[in-house]
Amino acid sequence: MVFTKGQFLYSIKYGTITYILYSLSKFWVKVLYDNRINKILEIGSFVGGDTLNRYSNVPNKI
């Protein structure tokens, strides 16, 4: 659902891992993608707080 109905916000590449942030309805979705093996490692959702704060200081490290 995140890939079809979510709104892409931005991505950050750190090594071989790309952190991608989407908004969907009233929450956020983070996707961790490993470019080296072409595989999604993790998908998680949250509504704010410390997790969202990690994405608010771009281009700082995640």
C-alpha cells in the first residue's frame, strides 16, 4: 500500500543502505533498502516522536 498510495518524501543513502520515507494517511512509513543485494530489509510505520526526529535533520546521519 505504501508504494501505491503513499507519498514519497525523500531518501537518504548511507553506505549500501537507502532509507526512504513516505507519508501515508496520518502516519509515516520508513523503508530500508539494501542497494547491494537489491532487497527491502525493513518496513516500519510510526506517527511521530523520536523516530520522525531522526529524519528531520537531513543530511545528518540516521
